[in-house]
Amino acid sequence: MQTILITGATDGLGRELALRLGTAGARVLVHGRDATRAERVRADIRAAGGPEPEILLADLGDLHAVDKLADSIDHELDVIVNNAGIGAGRPGATREVSADGIELRFAINYLAGYRLTRRLLPQLVPTGRVVNVASAGQQAIDFDDPMMERGWDGFAAYMRSKLAQIMFTVDLAAEQPGLTVNALHPATFMNTTMVTESGVTPTSTVAEGAAATMHLITAPGLPTGHYFNGLHAARANQQAYDPQARERLRTLSDTLISNAL
């Protein structure tokens, strides 16, 4: 039986993945912030005859909470799905920062997964997988203003955080050749809370996004270090393939984490 951690598993794509994997026989670690919603996911999996899920509550906007989440997982993992995230925000939204003073989309969409995954690498089985749920919406990171203190825009902040996820994917795959590490754009403007909150009309379904993500979780013989658009390998923003940019991102990430902790 596989053990699979899914962050942001109480709503939208994460919830759908938890239900599909749990009812298929995987032991799912259901991460969320809201205990009531997490319990509903657990109840649905149990009602369908799946193995007992484990609930893990943590606010990924707080790196201390991310570390506590990592510390609470003391068993082997087969797959980590970094799915939790926030979108561009409501129309007219202004810049926000995390509990650690980090631009909020960068903190939740990227840095939390970066920290959590690195903390949990010793628990991943030798042939384990990491799936980073990114986006086709990508924008190069301005390393002169990585926290977007000037000219903040919600969509730009979101797109930069998603490119950071892909850059991390490329790096981690090179560092951990035994693992299968990939990122994907699951589907365009799925019918999720994140999309509708930002004022965008959905153009695809959560089921479509779940099918693409399940492919990276379960399909045999996948390559590693790739970005997928749906079911197919694709080309990410050019910055993802720039070794110097990735090194700058690693340095920035490690510095932010060190300063916070």
C-alpha cells in the first residue's frame, strides 16, 4: 500500500486527488488548514472503503508550521504532491506577506513546498515521486525585487511563484536521480475556489486536472525533471532552464528560511 502526502487536500484539485487515491487503496495524508473540511475528506474516503487517512493540519504561510508538519510525519512516503496554493486574489487585492514577512504567494505556493519536500526527503522511498502542481501561467523572477515590493500584482506574483516551483523541480530531479520529480499545469482555469475568487470564468474541470496529476503520480516509466502541460511534457518559461537563475533561487530560498527559523 502506498502512502501519499497531498498538501491542500481539503478543496478543489487536492480533495479530488485524495478521494481518487484513497478509494483506490492508497493511504492518504490529508493536509489542510481546516479540521472540519479535512474530516469530511477522511469520512468520504472511509465510506468508499479506502484505508484510514491521516489528517495533518498546518498553515503553510508559516515556516515554523511547515517544520512542525514535517516533524509529524515519521513514516515512509511513496509520493509527495505539493498542491496547496493561493491564486491571484480577489480583484483589487493588495500585496500580502506571510507570518515570516515573505510575499504571500511566493511563501505558500513555492517556499512551503520547497522546505517541506527537502525536510521529507529522508522519508521518501528510493523510487519515490514528487509532483509539484504548478501552472502554465509563468513569469520570470526579478531577483532585484524577488518579494515584489515595487509594482506588486496578484497575477504576476502567482505566475512567479509557479515558475519557482518548476525551477525547484528541475533542481531536485538532478540532485535526486533515484526519484521521479515533475511539475505540471493540470488544466486551465479549473472550477476551483482559487479561480472563481480571482474573477476568472472556469474553462475546465477539476476532474480534468486530476486526471493529469494522477498520471504523474501513478504512470510507470515517467521521465524526471520535466514540466507537463496536462498529460504531455512541455516547455516551461526559459528561466527554468537557466542554471544561474536556479542557483539564485536556491540561495534566496535558503536565506529566507534561515532568517525565518
